[in-house]
Amino acid sequence: KNPELGYCQSMNFIAAALLRYCDEESAFWILCSLLEDILPEGYYTRNMVGIRVDMLVLNSLVMRYLPNLHKHLSEHNVDLSPV
């Protein structure tokens, strides 16, 4: 339905979780619905702008509300913001 959607390696985690609890056809249609109807636009497009925005929001929320976790992640060079 959406020619801008492309495969992204992180889709395998979603597909694996769906296949654990659903038959193959149900898992396929649920994945389609997630990608096309539920997730914000741009999550699995070429530039992945949707997920990049969410990662920036996550980073700012962790920095604001979980400063100890943010410090720990920073000390271990874990960057929650997108590349």
C-alpha cells in the first residue's frame, strides 16, 4: 500500500514477537497495520524521520526525568539520540 515503506532491520523484532503469539497470516496483517496505520509516518521510510524524532524525544525525557540513568548511559557511550 505504501511504496515509501522499506525493510528495516528492527522490523525483525516486531515480527518475531508477533509470530510468537499469532499464526503467520495474523502476524503479517498485524505488522502491516502497525506500519501503515498505527506508527507515525516516517518510521520505516528511507530517512526514518519518525523514529529519529521519537529518539530525540526519548533522549530529552531521560535527561530530564531520569538524570542518573542519563549519566550512566553517557558514561558508557550509549547515545539515545539518532545519528
